[in-house]
Amino acid sequence: MLYMIHSTDVENSLEKRLAARPAHIARITELQEQGRVVAAGPLPAIDSNDPGSAGFTGSLIIAEFDSLAQAQAWADDDPYIHAGVYAGSIVKPFKKVF
């Protein structure tokens, strides 16, 4: 089943985010290579594809997992969580219509 993982950044997270990004991207790439990612990306803090020093307010991932518990465990082990980038993540089942 598909699950939505909406993660929220702590304030002034950009420096921590940039440092942890390679490990974060590697985990998502692994899911992508398994054909499990529908969409993934950051949420810019301003109305721009390149927010520069304004940074990001969080991230959204829609991906396939075997269960809600598995999706939550995956989200809880994100390098951005360990690096203090994310304040937390909300994980919910997602039904793709379009």
C-alpha cells in the first residue's frame, strides 16, 4: 500500500539539512530503485524552486510499504531525524486516485 510521509523541519534547519542530505537521498534512491516511490521532495520555505537561504519547511514522500508500521519505522530512521533536521513526521495511508 502507499503511504504519505510528511516531515516538518525545525527552525533554521538548512545547514543540518545540507550536511545530512547525501544519506537522506541515498535512502530514497534505494526505494526508487525498488520501484516504490511515487513522489518525493522538499517543501521550499518560499514560493520558489530554489529558496536559497530561506531553506525548507519539510519534505513529502509518497511511497509503497508493506504496512503503516513499516512506513513509520522507515520515517523514524531517516537521517534527517537523526541529524535534527526534522521535528517529526506524520505517516498516513495514501490512496492514489490520479
